[in-house]
Amino acid sequence: MLTDPDVIRVMLARLIAARCPVFVFFEGDDERYATSLLEIDAAAGALIVDELNPRHGHERVHRGTRLRFSTRLDGVEMRFRANVRAIDGDGAVAAYMLDLPIALDHREQRAVLRTRTREVAAELRADDATTINARVLDLSMGGLRLAVRAPHPLAEASEWDCTVVLPTCSFDTRIAITHVRRAAGRPHPGTPNEDVLGARFDALGTGAARRLGRYIAETQRALLRARRETTENRAP
């Protein structure tokens, strides 16, 4: 169960960007309705949802109604509940403003939240004071992928203290190396020989999780804006 607000926003933003089919149920009722997640209103702290289909589902919606949502993202089932805060019925098609869910049931919580990074670095420190600098290739709430110049002493199952330096902040955590992919050789003269390593967070504190979740959310929002702008520029 995901409960961090920043992580939940990331997941909702991904659902919106992917235009995933969403099914809705009323509490205590198994009749299924279809809808779409339209956008996140960050200022209002709300989720905007399209009118329920079939139409008689819309007629059952009132302020304060609690709805159950079910969908899939990348083949992984996701569920959450949310209360209706307001109804916009002025247009031909209605829309609902919902309170952002406080929990999201995500049936597979591995690196599904993986986000490619730019200008993110990491410093790894061993108990004997050995220090290794790395480039962070991608991040998730569960771990990260690193590019490390070879040779290095990093090995599978080894544990390191780690400082991840984001563009606007940093956080400290403990990581465990899960795999090491050795570089086959230098692809171009003058290019450093780098191994790619996977690692999981072994002890991610609340403050670190909040900063990481915020970074992932902001990165996903920027990606979504860029996709929208590209689509609009391609439109005739």
C-alpha cells in the first residue's frame, strides 16, 4: 500500500499520461462504470475525473460520495478510494473534483516508479572510508541504477552508505548492490569505461522518501508537459 502523497501523485500522473482505462464502483455496490482521469489540480490538491459512463452512474454521484477506482498501469493492478468534493455539470459532459487519495493499493511495488534522471549524482562510502562517485541513471522509491567508472570495489550483495545529490537537494541512505553489469569495453576513444549497477534502498528515512518522491513527481510532471507540447505542435 502506497501512502506517501508525492508517490501517489506520481502514480496518478502516470495513469493520466498513459490514458489508462479506469473503472469505478460505488461503496457497497459491484456495478461497474467507466471514466478517465483528466488531471491533477496541484493548487487545490484534487484529482479531476471525467463523467461516469453509463450516464445513470453520473446521476448517482453527489458531493461527499465515496468512489472506488480500479485500473492497470504497465500490467500492474492499482486501486484507490476518493471522495467527491465538487461536481462540474455546466458543460455537455460533467466532471468531478475528488480529494486526492490518501492510499493507493499497488499490487507490485518494485521499480515501477523508475524515473530517468539528469544531473543526479551519488557518493558511495564504505565502512573503511573508501569513497566512490557515480552517475545516477534512474531512480525509484525502491532503489537506483548507477554508472560507475571501472575498476571499482563494488560487488553484488555489498552494502554502502550513499548520498544522492538531486538538482535542488540531497538525501542520505543505505544501499545494497543487487547486480553489476560489467562494461564490454570503451565504445569510443576517450570515453570512460563504466559499469552499470543496480541497488536497492536498505533504509530510506521519511525525510529522504519525501524529497525523493517530490523529485520523481516534478520530473514526471515535466515529462508530461513536454509530451503535451509535442502533441500540440504536431497537430494540424
